[in-house]
Amino acid sequence: MLVFTTAKYLVELSGIDEWLMASLGASALLVFVLPGSPMAQPWAVIAGNTLSALVGISCFHLIGQPLLALPAAVALSILGMFVLRCLHPPAAAISLIVVLGHIGSYRYAFSP
């Protein structure tokens, strides 16, 4: 609730509030229920979400068709998380949120 309220007042979310909260809820489950999991560590959570947002925004810009941008964004996000060793499953949803929400600003990746 604190993250949602802060984001609502500091950054314009352009109608994607509920989608973002679903991904953050899944992240909260991993962080608070399974804190020992490699997928719940700070590097995985922060880097995974940031990377996925950057990949989603890039796919949104580079691939005009949403039906092609959506699977590309998810696949590239997962690949990037594997390469950087920051696998965080809810982060893959961030790339979908970015494409579906037509978010074109890279600022979103650093202030979701």
C-alpha cells in the first residue's frame, strides 16, 4: 500500500495502477514468505524489475505490433535475467505491463 500511494503521488502511472500492483504483490510474496529463495534476494528483485522494464520499453519502441512486442519483451527479459543472474519471476510481468500500458518513457524503469 505504501509503494502504491507513493507512486500515485510522485509519478503519473497513466492508468496502469492495478497491473503494477499485481506484479508487486507477487514480489512481496516471494520476499516475505520465501526470504531465503535466490529469487527473493535484493539483486534479483531490483535488477530483475529494472531490466524487465527497460526491455519492455525498448520492445515497445522497436516493435510496432503489440502482439509481437509482448512475447519478445517477456522472452528477452527472461534471457536478460538469466544472463545477469537476477531471475525474479514477477519481473517478467513488468515487461508485459510496459507494452500493454504503452509506456514509452525510460524513466519508468527507475521510478515504477
